[in-house]
Amino acid sequence: MTLIKSISGIRGTIGGKAGEGLTPVDILKFTAAYGKWIVSKTGKNKIVIGRDARISGEMVRNLITGTLQSIGIDVVDLGLSTTPTVEIAVTEEKAGGGIIITASHNPKQWNALKLLNADGEFISDQDGKDVLELAETMDMIDFSEVDELGCVLLDDTYLQKHIDKILALPLVNVELIRNANFKVVIDCVNSTGGIFVPALLKALGVETVHELYCKPDGNFPHNPEPLPENLMALSQEVMAKKADFGIAVDPDVDRLCFIAEDGVAFGEEYTLVAVSDYILKAHGGNTVSNLSSTRALRDVTEQAGFTYNASAVGEVNVVNKMKATHAIIGGEGNGGVIYPELHYGRDALVGIALFLTHLAQTGLSVSQLKASYPLYFISKNKMTLTEGMDIDGLLKKVQDKYCAQPHSTIDGLKIEFGKEWVHLRKSNTEAIIRIYSESTSEANANNLATRLIADMNEILGA
């Protein structure tokens, strides 16, 4: 059993003993703390909730709803929904916050409570710490008497509201998409994408949609993280149906990737690159991604005459950097597109609409579109360290070794070698250093990672 308490929420495997897994006791504890914090922070007693289709989702939803009612908070329950839809609903409902019941790309035995503020964005580092601290003082929480209990409103209208907001965006061209007559295969991993993605494609005028794993019952047919190795069935179906491309989303529909017409993955790193390219060509502006995302976004942005900035890893960090630099588009290299004109959150649905408009406008195939961008390869590795080791000290010595190279320390250590880079950052949950490296070839990216691992081993040996 696993239970991880972090500043952005609580996640874990279902079952086990309290404090060791995501049990009813833990769900009640953290929901009550969050609810009390929302009321004290905003003065509002309304919270929006929504869930993906995980098997445990209904059970967790019932516990959250009852707990919020027990402390006098009204609940707007969107039912089966997506992370970006809940984010949009928080501001539309003028609620104090929101809880998304999803463990994102984790396997089916996991679930989580993702916590939003009144702006429909993930709570900050300090806010998360305040909620965790309050959760440890449960005996101080007063529960409501019978006449002060919160009420529950079931609202299934936000699927259409979300789609309508996407269709209203100036850079989403439904006529152009319809006239392209795309033939599409979708893999929604038997979660809520199976409801939302077909509805969006229909609204965009895409008539030929072959559905793969679109029954929202939470029985994930493969590892739900939308990586090429997990999308072999989608690749095969794209070629078998002679489709123009395939679309894959994760269980809560905030990550997006495409499969080209030849069955080859477009690459989740390039989802944001392609969408940003379209936005930049339309009206220009600055861009943001995290330090572990591909350099291709920087290249495309600078080629257009604008400024790229990098943030620490984590959606809240990307959003903060976007606001600080007035970025018009941003996100993460995991297929997460953040388009502020709609809202500040990763949103696979708006990513689909913008990508399809871009593709239709270019007249290119998906493989041709990919070939039009700078080609980079990312190698992802990790180095296991002894428990209790001074990882910060180790990274400082690596920094000293490469002090002549351009580098950043806002999140671990990122070192640039021309158009190559390596990013070293310690895990928050394991005694490891994550080592991401990128170059213009897979071999060079791997060699760069190997080189830095050897450097760290040499430092540790000394």
C-alpha cells in the first residue's frame, strides 16, 4: 500500500491501513482539512468536484461529498468529468475551490484528490502546506449540526459548456476542420475521455471516428500513461483503418498525444510544440514549458521572434511563469497544453481543437507536420542513491564542475551544452535523482546521460 501526501493533494493505492494507503479515514481527514481551509481562505462554502472513471471513483466521491456536507459546504458534483472541465466549472460556479478525483496516468489501483483554488488552478506550495498542517489537527475541526449541513447539486451540463467555450475560441476553426474530412481513431483508456473526446470531435465536424477503449468503466486496457509503448493497439488501428491520425488521452484528459498516419507516435513532447507553432503564427507571443521539456519549443518560439522561458517542473510552476511573462501558450512536455485564453490548466480538449485547426490549415499529414519541426530526442534515466545522502550537495558539486556552461538551479540542476541539455532533479518521494537529457539523436542523448551519471559516481567515490 502507498500513500503520498503532497502540496497538491493526496494520492495513494486503494485499501490497506489508515495512513498507509488511500483509505476512507485518510480521504475524510484531508477532505475536511481542505474544506475548512477553503472557507477560511475565501469565505465561500461551495466546492466543485468531478471524477475520472476509475473503479474506486464512486466510493471516493461518496466519502468526499459526505465529508464536505458534514462541515457545511455545498457540493456541485459534475459526476464523470475531466480535470480541465472541473477547473473551468470552479470559476463558472464562483466556488471557493475544487477537488478532482483522479490519479491521472497512474494504474487503476491508484486514486487521488487534486486540489484547486478559487481560480480553478492547482493550489500553491504554501497553500498545500497549510492544508497538510490543518489535516494533522483533525481534533480541532468542528463538524456542522443538522440544520447547517451542506447540500449537493448534481450538474451534468459542463461537458457541453466546456465544448462551447472551445468552439468560441477565435483560433478554433470548425469549418476548416470539417472540410478537411479527417478520419480519426481515438484511445480513451476506458475513462472519461470516452465521453468527452467523441462529443468534442462531433462538435468540430469530424464525422469518421473509430473508438478504441471508450467505455468509461475504469478497466484500463493498458498502462494509462499515453506513451508510445502503451499505444501499440492505437497505432495498429490507425493503419488498419487507414486513418489520418490517432488521438490518445490519459484518464483525466489533461494529457494529449497523437499517432501519425503511418502508426508512428507524433511524440507527446511535440503536442505542445505543434499547438504553440499555430498560436505563434496566428498572433505571436511568449511561451513557457518546464525545464524537462523539449528544446523544440524554444526553437520555434525564437524563430517566430518571441521569448521562451522555462519553469520548474509542475503545472502550478508553469502557470506562475506564464503569468509572470505574459505567455500566450505554455505547458509541459508530457502532452499538457495550457491555453490561457480558455483557462490556466492543462487541457487535452482544447489541445485537440487547436491541433486539428493547425493541421487542416497546413494541409500536411501528421508525419509531415512532425518533420517540419526541429528534431530532438529525450533520454529519461534515474540514479538510485543511498537513503539520507546529501543530494543537494552532490548537485552543487556537479554544478561547480560545469560552472562555465549555461545552467539553471531553479529546479535541481539543468546544464546546457549548445542545443543539448541535461536536467538533474531529486525525487520528492524516492532516494533517486531523475536524469533527463536531450540531443539531436537518441544515441547522443543517452551518451550525455551516461556522462553525467559517471560524473556523479566519481564525485560520490571521492
